Amino acid sequence: MPQDSALHSPDFSRDIYSVSRLNREVRAVLEGSFPLLWVEGELSNLAQPASGHIYFSLKDPVAQARCAMFRSKRLLLGFKPANHRQVLVRARVGLYEGHGEFQLIVEHMEPAGEGALRLRFERLKQRLATEGLFDESQKRPLPSIPRQVGLITSPSGAAVRDLLTVLERRFPALPVLVYPAQVQGKSAAKELVAALDLANERAECDVLILARGGGRWKTCRPSTMRPSRVPFVARPSRWSRGSVMRSI
């Protein structure tokens, strides 16, 4: 009997947690151990209830994390979140105590990678459109029979070879000048602008062609626009159909 009593008597030396206490303390540890973090991943399981908050998962090929973004922060977004979109979030690490679920509380979200480039590109197009720079009435007419053509392109790329071949075949007597410039990479924008300025300063040609060959969309982004006194045709590449240049 004394032995049975010992088995069932309370052990006051044990620190026994309730579930709510455990979750509360785990939450405190998580929130105290991590600063605000930048996390990149793919949006999935996006839910947008009437409350105005948004709930989603952020995932990579091997893991995912539940996320919440409250209405006050969502209203500051500069784009519309969608499943399968790659994003970058600024978030706090936390725990939803009621369900014991680890989650990220998102303070800020922006497109990542190529999505970020496309967003900046669309904003640039909208700004230029409101300034009237895509208006047909602003475009300079091309000469019906040019006296001399200027090519702004890489002197070693496929574009210059193709253009010279076509011009030689169709207009063999037409003089052609090449204004060399890098058409992709970090120095491309600066070199393209310098070449266009040089062609305008010299005024040797009555039409210019700015061209490049193939390449992925994000490598075409230096080919934006530049005011020119000499009318020009822009052919950024077959991969850059949404380029600002194609709207000029």
C-alpha cells in the first residue's frame, strides 16, 4: 500500500508545462532569437480573406514556411501577389500560439529576380507613356531613301553581321557607319548612350539603327530610350518584345 501511494503521489520537483505555456515560451524564444529577416521564395497557397490580410506559404525546392501579412502592410504593396511568383519578404519569425504553428509575419514584400526587373520596367513604361514619349506624333519620320545609315551595335555580334548582309543585298550602294557599343552587361547602357550621342553630334547619318542579337530578357534591359535628333529604328532582340525601345 505505501508502495502504491508513492507511485501516484504528485512529484512537486517536476516543472510541468501546459500546452499554452509551451507555445507561449517557444514563441518568445523564436521572436527573441531572430531579427527582422530577408527571405526569398515562391508564393503558394495564397489566401485573401475579407479581412484584408493575406496568408500564404513561401517555399523553395525542399521546404516551405507559413506566412501572414496583415492588411495595413498589404495596402502598401506596389504589386499584386500571385501563386508561383518569386518574391523577397522582410519578416519577423514567430509562432501562432493557438495552433502551435511556426510562421513568418511579413512586414514588406517585393518581386524577386526577373520579376523585380519586370516591375521596374513596367513602371518606367507607364512614366514615359504619361510624358507622351510613345505618342506617334512625337516620332520623327524615317527618310524614304537614306543617304547614309548608322548602326549602333556590338561590332563583333551577330546583329551587325546580319544587318550588313541585308543592307548589302538590298541596297549595295548605301554607305553604312558602325558606332560600336556593348549591348549587354554592366557597361551597356553607358556605351549605348555615348554612341547615340556621338552619332547625333557628328550628324553623319540621316537614320540610325540600334540593334542587338539574341539573349534573355534580363540581359536586354540596358536598351532603354534616349532622345535623338536623328530618327532611329530600335531592334533590341527577338527576346525583348516588351522592350521600351520597341515602343518608340
